[in-house]
Amino acid sequence: MQQWIFLAVAIVSEVIATSFLKAAEGFTRLWPSLIVVIGYLLAFYLLSLTLKTIPVGVAYAIWSGVGIVLIALSGWLFLGQSLDTPALIGLALIIAGVAVINVFSRTVVH
């Protein structure tokens, strides 16, 4: 169970770091830049811990799928970026793909 917590925190850290990239303005602003660097360091460290028990392909599929959805929602909620119908359908398909991996794949550690 601990590996899933590590993966979840890694994803959230990466999403926070990515969300602050725009505010960092090319790493010219100190505090947003520090959030980006610390967020990515924490994210990759925790991802590396998950790979001790979760296969890399599965971990990365979940990492990227959930990350994409959360980044899109972050852009919509905090940056005023729009999500049209095709974008919402695509995000739903990504969520479905992550769910299929978690529910049906024998390579996932439960």
C-alpha cells in the first residue's frame, strides 16, 4: 500500500511543480522557481521508490495519465484555460485507461 501513497504524492508534487512553471517565468522569479525545483525533486524521488514494487510501465502509465488529467484541471481552474468537448473526451479516455490498468492488469501490485 505504501508504494501507492508514494506514487500519489509523486503525482501531486509533479502537478504542483508543473503548475508553477508559468509563474516561474523562465526561472526568473525566485519563489515559483523554488516550488518547481522542489516539486520535481520530490516527485522523481518518490517515483523512484515506487519502482521498487510497481513495474515501471505501469507506474509511468498511472503517473502520466493522472498527471495529464490533473494538469488540465489545474489549467482550467487556476489559469482560465478552456477545455472543449474533444479535450474532455480525451481526458475521460485517459482516466479509463488508468482504471483498466489498475483493475485488470496482472502486473499491478495490489
